[in-house]
Amino acid sequence: MTRVADDASLTALAAELHGLVGRLRRRLREEATAGDLTPSQFAVMRRLESDGPATVSELARAENMRPQSMSGLIAALQALGMVEGAPHPTDGRQTLLSLTDDTRTRLTSGREIRKDWLARTLGAEFSASEQAQIAAAVELLKRIVDS
């Protein structure tokens, strides 16, 4: 692959892309907020949603946290009624944590709201040609993520 930019230009592009991705994430979060949850709490809820029930220890390992820190985070989510615990089927000393049905519904609804906002914005703010450019850029961004 031929390099078309010098290191300083690539560094500037990387910084701009990083900032832009952060701003887009914040904007999407604003469209369907789940209250005053921290990024760590969102990460745990997303993990429970995608990977299914888990123990505090498993969640702590997956999120690179200490089990004590994860316990506090889980306690806060349980107090909000977003996470519930059940006895572990094979180890009675542990609790298997999962999302409540209401939380699962709220996550799905929030995701749909964000996608709807983004689709409406793409349709209202960008011409068909610009939409094609964005689609091409998305394919390039996928290569970054997959590298």
C-alpha cells in the first residue's frame, strides 16, 4: 500500500477522527439517554445484553476491573432495578446477574431511537451523492476496526 501522507498529516487525521467519533457517540447518547448512567454501567449492561448472564467475577475480568469495583457498579444497577441476580446453577456461592426485562426493552428501544435519528439526519442533511460518500467512508472505517 502506498502512503500518500506524511506522519504529521496521518497523526492529525487520527486525532480528528478520534475526536469526531467521540462527538458522534455523545450525540447518539443524547438522542436516547438511559438516565445518568456512567460509561462503565453502560458497558456492563451491553455485555450482559450481548453475552448473557454472568457473575461479578466474570464481568470484572471482561471489563478489566477489580471484582470489588464491579460489585459496587452492579449494586448501583440493582438499586436502579436494571440488573437482577439469581443463584448460580452449579455454584451456590455465586450469583448469576442478568438484565431485567424492562432494561432489555429500554436498551432495544434506545438503540432504535438512535438509529432512527441517524437515518433521518442522513436523509435530511445529505444529498444522495453525499450519502454514497458516507457509505464508502463507513466501509473504510470498518477496515480500521478490523485491522
